[in-house]
Amino acid sequence: MDTEVIGISANVAFSQKAFADFLKLTFPLVSDYPDLQTIDAYGVLDRERRLAQRSYFIVDKQGVIRYKNVLGRGQPLVTNDALVAEIKKIR
């Protein structure tokens, strides 16, 4: 669908690699440690715990955020089908 998936978190790079290897992920995971600038810029930084809130963004080719979903604690993950439906809306 002419899209790219990137994961980002406040974890250190070696932790990201271990996580990606364990789950056999086929998309890159990016570490925003130690400065957390990207997570902060997207408005999902939990400053007290120095963690990123679990969230999903769809950014169009012009760099505009077209979809944002920030999950609260205990909320279920967004399904792949739901994300694909959102991508189709902006194509």
C-alpha cells in the first residue's frame, strides 16, 4: 500500500534489537533514548516515567499527521485491520 512502518520508543537500541529479534519484526524499531525529542515532539512522552505512551500515527507523504491514536493504560492495541482501514481513507 506504498506505506512504511517504523516503531519508536524510549528504550535503548540494544533493547529494541532484542525485542525486534524476539518478535521477528520486519520493520525498523528506533530508539529515542536518551533525549526523547521525537517522542516529546509527537506529544506522547510520559515525563514522570520517561516512557512513550503507546500510540499510533499515520503520516502522509507531505509529513502531515493524518491519524493519531494514543492508548491509555490497559487499552487494547489497535488491530492491523483497523490501521489498514485508516490508511485506505487517506490514500
